[in-house]
Amino acid sequence: MDRDFRRVAADGTAAPHHRAVIAEHPVAIEVNGLGYAVMMATPSDLADFATGFALSERIVATAAEIAELDLVETAQGVIARLAVPPARAAAVADRVRRRASDSSCGLCGMDNLDSVHRALPHVTGAPVAPAAIFAALAVMRDHQPLNRATGAAHAAMLCDAAGAIRLAREDVGRHNAFDKLIGAMARGGLAWDGGFALLSSRCSYELVEKAALAGCATLVTVSAATTLALDRAAAAGLTLVSLARSDAVLFSAPTR
């Protein structure tokens, strides 16, 4: 979507400026008719997003458990309606009830502080060669058309063991971009196959959680990692590579 601006230069000169602006719309996630969450997202690849969100939130264990996924456009935004098995729906209903009745700690919609430290699956995988990471970084921008146009999109990419980028997704939110990638992989039957995830953002603990739950053994982020991200990565056996730049990268697990 294009918008008009007034561009003011350092020397004080001003001129009209027309440029693309990234879209940000509310996306409501409903599970078996229950409102689960409302996310602000770029309205593209929303079936991938809803699938990845359901996997990252542990609503389902596999994409196959999503019996139906309907996207309904409204004047206020988009509703993603998911149908899951009764066994899964019971846990969703319980969580929705607790969200409505309990005081939240305010941390990303978690119910309580213990939720932050839920057990993660242990991931395994062959070490990724630094050369593969540098190869992916060298062509990363070629797979970010939305960011090139707007300067405001995060990206998440599936890279193979040699560093070739097999799949990419973009969104205004870094978490959303990763959910879209995970969902696209699940819907397309793609696996990591010794490859790694490359994200354009800093690395907070939520991204480590998404990677571990998706079976990703190596997560590479362009900016730095937080202490909790490093701790959670170590607990899951996940190699975290941060501050990934063209001249150097920082490995969190030197033994791998």
C-alpha cells in the first residue's frame, strides 16, 4: 500500500515523497469456535501463519491435526478459523477460560511464569558449517521483496545444509514471519534435512521455542540473542548463531 509523505533533508530542504508502506492488520485466531488470540500481522500467507501459530502454541502437534482452516475477511480484519480434534480442543478451552479469569503476568499472553519454562523437545542435528551460513547471508536480501519495498518487514528462511535458501516468508512481526515459515513447511511436507533457520531479527526466547518445537537444530539470527534465549537453546540442545553478519557470526555452542 502506497502513502504520501513529506521528506525533509538534513540541509532543511523538503519535497513530497511517495513510498510503499507495509500492511498491518488484526488477525483473530479461533479454535473450534473459541477466540484464542488476536495478532497484528501482514495479511499474506495467512494459512501458513495460522498453521505455524497453532504448532508453536502447541494447540496441535502436527499440521494433519488441523481438520479445517478457513480464512474469513471482515471489515475489521481477518479471522482464521481452525478445527482441531476434541482431545486438543479441551486443552484450548481450558486455556481460554484461564486467560479470561486469571490475572496474567503480561508476558506474551502466557498464563503464568511457569509457562515460560515449559519443557522443550530436545533437538538433534549435524553441525552447520559456517560457510553455509555465510552463503545464506550473502543472498538473504534477494528473498526479502517486501522489506526491499517497505523497509519494515522481518523474514524467516529455510536454508539447506549448503546455505541455499529453499523457502522464505515475510511479515511485519518477527514471530509471525517464523510462524509463517514453520506453517508453510508443515503444509508442504518440508523438513530441515540438516539445514537451518535464518531470521532477520534479534533472538528472544520465543523464537528459540518455535525453533525447538519445529525440530530445527540450528537457528541463525542477524541480531543478538537474549540471556533467556541462550538458556532455552542450551536446554533444548539447539545451536544458536547470533549477530550473523557478512564478516563474522557468533556461535552459542562452540562444541558443535
